[in-house]
Amino acid sequence: MEAEALRALLDARACERLLVEYVRRVDFGEAASLADLFVEDGVWEAEGLVLDGREAIRAHFLQRQGVVRRVSRHMVTNVAVDVDGDAASGLAYFANFRVDRAEGDLSLPVAAGLAKYTGEYVCAFARGAEGWRFARLHVDVTFLRPATPAPQAV
């Protein structure tokens, strides 16, 4: 029984780390590689957008990766993962602080106010030959800061 409990704890921790790696890759300019965190037929979805399969996920986030004037930091908290063999489900709260600098401005730090949006990540995980991966990641936005225009280069 102790071995099973330890295995479930380690599996849940691996799924939590997957969420942390997901936001790290987005925040640090490696967004296209986050597709590798999904199973081959994995799904990423948010309101009005469904990306079906690794290549669709990679193509979409490659565009995000090209927006170098954007500075973002995702905070992930209250992560709860339930493991059932080689499958797991999870829920985590997130907040995203995001600022678009003027085109060509790559300076840090940037002035920031409230989080751009907050909400929940609803996850289905699957364990396969590559270890734990997302089978589905649903982004559910709860709070959204009103849009502000990006600064213009001087």
C-alpha cells in the first residue's frame, strides 16, 4: 500500500511539473516547443479556439513565440491532480501578467499593473513511452483586464 501511495504522489508531482514547464516555455520564448508536452493527438483549447494534435499546437504557438515585444509571466497555483493508473486529471488556478512593449523595445523590467487574465487550467494527463504528457489542456478564463493599446516606438 505504501508503494502505491508513493507512486501516486510521484505521478501527481510529475503532472504538476508539466504545468510549470508549460508556462515556463511560453514565458521564456519557447512557446512552439510546448507542443512536445502533449501526446501526439493532444488537444489545447480555450474559448473559441481548439488546437487538435501536436502539429496544430506547435503551429499556433510558433506565432506566439515570434511576438518578442511581449513580456509575460504565468503564475500557477492551487494545483490538484488525481491519478488513476496511466491517466490523471487536474485543475490549477493561473494568473498571467502580460505587457506588450513598443516594437523594437526589448528592455526589462517593464511596468505592469493587474494581471491580464486569470482563470483555471483543466487538464487531462496521460502516461506513455515519453512519460506524462497533456492529453487535453483547457484554458478557462475567469477574469480579464480591459485591453490597452501597445505603446508606440519613439
